[in-house]
Amino acid sequence: MAMESGVSNTCDYSHNVTFFYSWVGKKVSLGWTTRDFVVIGLGLTVCVIVLLANLMVMVAIFVNRRFHFPIYYLLGNMAAADLFAGIAYANLMLNTGPWTGMLTKEQWYIRGALIDISLTASVANLLAVAVERHQTVVTMQLHSKMSKRRVVLLMVCIWAVSIIMGLVPTFWNCECHLEDCSTVAPLYSRRFLIFWAILNLLTFSIMVAMYARIFIYVRYHSQYVSEHTSEMQHSQTVVNLMKTISMVLVMTHISAGAFVICWTPGLVILLLDGLLGKDSRANVYEKFCLVMAECNSLVNPIIYTLRDAEMRRTFKDILCCLCQRGGDKQREPSPVEVDSPTPEETLLPVLKTEDHALRASRDNNSKEDSWTVPGV
């Protein structure tokens, strides 16, 4: 017993990855099985789909000028986080099974850091989207007035924080305290898993609270507008504005909800592993949680395709462009390339005309609500 305690508190950096797996009782496959081939084959297939789908979203936002607003830049950054997640899971698939025992500790830490970075980037992007949507909804604007420079700075900060959080386990590990080793991630400290899981679950709670507040606010003001607007034309204009705002809100709400659903089981497993160790039996559910987390990276492109007609049309245009490339026939200008007016520009003249009537009505009723749309 004394010898085991002495070994567990000795900083011996010569131990390899297999030693830590054996220490916590996690089995490393010595040979390839049919299950290994199926898992890796399906995993890599999903990773390729994730990469292509999110790359399509990023290209669509880049080429279509209608998406050149802060909210879509943040959604594009979220797609970049999902694309990074696809790379992280592909790396995991190529370094799992019998390959795990061949990894150096540095390679094993990199494998885990990539997944941690993708999770942090996704959470931070969802928070940024929630803040941006809250600002636009409260001020009744289609898009925030945030400058491109600030948006770029925000995205750089998101990735900087994500990289830092991904590197934390490299220093906060159990190599000097073997009794503190995790059963799910044998080189990680159980104390780090507790910190990591609680931090992300608290962030999820804040994010859900913000999206719930946005939903309640929009619902209340939609009812208020329908009850207190007398002029038919202005009423229809404001309703159209609310529908335009709601379309983006629905996408972001579904995206946030899917993210929480897909990642919460994995974080709960990590928390239980940190608190209970081997008694948590976390390894039984580990693979299931990884599959759910990986599938989450496919959710956003599907949401955009189903909910946003403009995004769907842009996807079709990109695919047609790829299919027709190299052909002799010159293709006609697509909706993406035509400098057509944006939905905001279409609504703007009517909104400006009706804004005077609304302000007069507001002054007569001593209301403090302001319904304006910034010029684009």
C-alpha cells in the first residue's frame, strides 16, 4: 500500500500512454477487430460530411453580400468551429483503437486539445450570437451596428481563448498524481474535468437563459404590436420586420438547443468521472457521448438549409457553379452574383414612411418604445 502511494505521488515523466491506461483500468486494443473498422469507417465518413457541409456555409456567407452582417459573420465563425471539430474528430478516428498505444504523450495531448478547442470555440460563438441577437431585438433592428473591425476582433478573441483552454490540460494533468487520473481521459486530472465540466455547464445555463429572454421579449412585443397598431399598412410592415428578425432567431435558438442537447451528456459524464472516478463507470457511455458531440457539427448546416431560403439558394448556386466549371457554356449570373436589393433595403422605404406615424402615435400614448431599422 505504501509502495503504491509512493508511486502515485512520484513525478516520473518516462511513463508512456499505455501505462496510464493500464493504471486506470482502461483497455487498449492490441489488434484490429470488426468493431474497430466499423467505428473508424463511419466516424471518418461523418467527419468528411461535417467538413464539406460547414465549408459550404462559410463559402456561402463569403460570396453572398446579403450575409455580410455581424450575425452572419458570427454564424460563419461558428461554422469554422464546427469545421475544426470535424478535423479534431478525424484526428481522433486516426489515432484510436490499437493506434492509441502507439501515441506519444504529446500526440495524445494534441488529440484531446483539438476537441477541447472546438468545444470552447462553439460555446463562445453561441454566446456571442446570443449577445448580438439580444442587442438587435431590444433596439428592434434587423442587424447590429457593430463594425467589421469589432466583429473580427471578437472572432480573434474567441479563438485565442479557445486555444488557451485547449492547452490547459497539458499543464493540469495527473502525471505527478496518479491517483487523480481520469478513467475517460487517463492523462487528464479529475480535478480539471470537474472544473471543465462545471464551467461549460454554467456557460450553457447562461446561454439558455439569454435565448429564453430573447424569445419572451420577441413574443411579448409581437403581441403588443398587433394589439396597439391601428394602421393596417404599418401593422403589416412591423409584422414583416418581426418575421424577418424571428427567422434568424429561430435558427440561432435551434442551433443553441441542439448544441446543449448534444454536448450536455458528455459533460455530465466528465463531471461524474471527476467526482467518482472508476465508480462512475463513465467508460460505458463514453463512445455514445462522442457520437452525439460529433453529430452536433452537422446540425447547423441542416438548420440553415431548412430555415433560410436565401442560404438554400446560395448552396444551390455554389453546387451548380462547381458542376458547370470547365464547361463550354457561359453560365448565367446567379442570385448570389446579382446585386439585388437585400430584404432590409426592400423594407427600408416603407419603414421610413411609416416611422413618422408610429412616433406620433407613441407620443400621444406616452410610450417609450422605438421601432427603427438602420439604413444598410
